[in-house]
Amino acid sequence: MSYQVLARKWRPRRFADVVGQKHITQTIQNALRQGRLAHAFLFTGPRGVGKTSTARILARAVNCPNIDLAGDAEPCNECETCQALLEDRELDVIEMDAASHNSVEDVRRLNENCRLSPVAGRKKIYIIDEVHMLSRSAFNAFLKTLEEPPSHVIFILATTDVQMVPATIRSRVQRFDFRPLRPKEIAPYLEHICTSEGWKADLEALWVIARRADGSLRDAEGLLDQVVSFSGGEVSLDTTRDILGILPSDLLTQATRLVATHDSQNVPAYLDELAARGVDYTDLLRALQSYWMDLTFAKQDLPVSGRSEEEIADMMAAGSDLSIEDLFRLIRLAETLEDSIKWSTSPRVRFEVAFLRWTSLDRVATIHDILERLGGKGASVDVPPPPPARRSAGKSTRLDTNPQEDSASPATAREPSGGHADLERIRNAWPEICSALRKRSPAAAIAKTNWIPESLTGNKLAIRCTLEGKFAAEQMKTHFPHLTAVLQDMFGSSFHLVALPSAGNSAPPATKTEPAPSSTSSPEEGLFSSLMNRFGGVEVDPQQTREPD
């Protein structure tokens, strides 16, 4: 007999063999015991989680003459009916692939054949796989039969995309949602397979396979088959990682340590090691996100599945200087970089620039830390007194007649908190900022080429719009909430954004040069002249603007 892959050889034969779907198998078994079995079922869920296997077990249970309905309600798998079903020669169970039988003619033929009585069993069972592939007309032709089938017919529909199944179909069936399997459910089953087959397996290697399977038991069995074929019956951790192309944890630990300690000096050596190993940067970013998420769990004393105690200890030591807020921020940055690398012509350069920037990121300060600092230093903070208000003799309080001089006075001048270096960092990171902004707001695609970070004073970031037009700067403001969130994620600081129009639009109209106010001018005249010079105003004679009588 030809070789059978593990996914077929170890296909479940009883309800108890179905892994991780007890909420479904127990419901079906109770329905069999109570005689409350529905005439139509819809099994939905991701690939490789047991939909078709459960449908076949149900078909055997319905037609098995030896089933113990007072007991476990399992098919015996020994009678002629069960053996015929296991060998795919039972005439009363018809499996149909909707991907290749999706026309109205196929459904019309099904409607006619289902009227015929079963040959040997109690029921005639139709298993329609990938039912969402039926055409709209085929679904409509199937409605009446599905709602009121003959008493001897049971329909079992299976799909991986339930949203493509019309609501009129879903309302006529009993729906069961198969969930993705967790690594802690897959790994013990793989260990059971290895023990039964006589293979020596490293438990950590099985956990690696279980995590790589992404919730699919069939995928996990296929990966195990691949590893065993290479190693000749021994499943070791190193061999499994090499065959499946899984990054070793030491690369992830080293990356975390470099970022946590701001060790930019050793970044070039680390990047050279990545290039020498031929690491795929998209896979690396995904692995880093998973690694940092597990580190977040470990820092909060939450269970971390799929990693050994030694690996968790190394992880905690490498990221000891990172707070939970820092890790969340790094995960968001890695996700944004992964999205931009997919479309980049030079992913290596983009990753190296971003990783070097990550090693110089400031730590995110929590509210608790800020309050502690304020509590310890609040008494020693010197707050300069406000400048005295200028008053005219016998007059009420007036505005300052020369605001430009006052703003430049050393008593009130403020040094920018960010400075030139922060502005340069923003300018260097502008392509990535625009990419993240475009992901949040697709209409902001013009930001990369038409918005320019111009100045940074304190937390006030001025952005120049190079587009000509009256409403270009106003339109830019509508994207500022998204841009503020992106800057917060990337730099850990909150910025107040200011929109500057195009230089061509912002030039003030030509005005006459007014003589400086004389020393004998009144405060009102000085204020008026200052406002005229600042805002480019023109003095108009009211006599000239009066309309003729």
C-alpha cells in the first residue's frame, strides 16, 4: 500500500478524537442521544481544524447500526457500514466539492438525486465542502431543498469563508463555528503521534511546530511529516528550526538587548549577522512582534505558551530596561515597518535605518513616573514671576505696544524642548511617518511629497504645505489627528501641530512703508502702527470709501 501522510493516517475516527472542538462534538452527541438531530448543518472555521472529519464521523454515527445512543453515541467503526464509509465506498454518503460543482445544473441534479431513498443506511447524507464557492444562482436553486429536504436526507455544509454564504442559506441550517487550535492543544497531539510511530521527539521542537501551524492541526501534521522525512525519525529543536526556517531565539534576544540598552555601537555587527544568515526581514519583524508580546506577558506574570523557562529567563534579562509601554510602542513600530517593507525595493536598508533609530528611542514615561518626579522636585522648581502689566497714567490697562521686543526679552524667552536634533529626527523619519499616516488615513497620501516639517519649538511642530491654493492648508489640518497619533507612537511625545500655507499663498500684500512712530506718539498710535506692520494692513481714508449721496 502506498504511503499515507500523517494528516490522512491520523484523521479522527471518533468524536473523542477531534482535537479542541468539544463544544461541537458534545452538542452533536447529545442531539444523537435525544433524537434531535437537525436536517442541515453548517460547519465553518479556518483550514485544518476538523470540519470535514467531524462531518464524516457524524455520517458514520447516523448510519451505524451498532451505535450506543444510551452511552457515548460514537460509531463503532467495525460494522460493514462504518468500514464502507472509512474506505470511501458507501453509496449513501455523497461528498461534493462546491468549487468544481458550483453551477445551477449541479444543484438541480443534487435536488433530483436527494429524492431517492438511501441504499443501505438509515439516512442519505450530502457533505458539500467549500460551499461558499457556489454561484448566486446555485444558492437560490438550493434554498427550497435545504429548507424542506426529504426526511431521509441530511445536508452538511462546510466552509472557510462563512461571510460569502448568503444569509438565506445560513438561516436554514444549524451553524457550528470551529475555532483555531492553540499550541497547547496541538503539541500534546503531535507527541502522541510520535510516541505511537516510535519516533524520538524533543518537546520544544513540537511546540515550535505547533506555533508555526497557526491554529491548524492539519498544517502541524504536515510540518511534522516534513521534519521526520529529513531527520529519519528524530525530531530535534535545531533540525526543526533549520527545516522550517524559524529564527533562533538568540537573534531576537540580541535585538531586544540592543534596543533596551541603546547599544547603537554593536548594531552594525548584528545587522551583518542577519545578512550573513540570509534572514527575511518580514519574518524577523513578525518574530520580534511575537517575542515582545510574550515579553509583555512575562513582565506582568502572565502565562507564556510555547517558550521554555530558560528562554523566558533570557527574554526577561534582555528586556529588563524596557517598560510595558516601551514594548507596546516597539510592537506598533515593528508592525508599521513590516507593512512598509512589503512594498519597498530595498527592504534591508529600510530595516537597518529603522532598527538603528529604535536603539536611540527615548523611554516612554508613565503618569506614575511623572507624578513621582513632580513630587520629588516640585518644591525646588523656580517659576519666574509674570512680567508687570504696563499701564498708562489715568487709563485702563493697554496692550503691549511692541510685542516683538517683549517676546525676545530674556525674562520670557523659552528654549525649545526638542531643538534642532528633534526636528532632524522627524525629517529623517518623514517617509515612515507618511507611510504610517497613509495606513490610518488613505486620503493623506500627498503628505510625503507636499508636506514639509519646517520648525519645532517646544512641542509645537509647524508643517508647511507646498500645494498652491486657498484651501490646501485647511485640508491638511483635517489629517492632523491621525498625524499626531503617528508621531506619538514613533517618538513617544505629544506634538501640537501648526499648518503653514504655501510660501506663495502666505506672502502679505505690498504695502506702503510707514515711518516709525515718534517718541512723542501716544500708546494708541504705537499699537496701531505695530499692528499695521505685523499684519500688512493698509490705512484707508473713510472719506474716500463713502458712497456718493
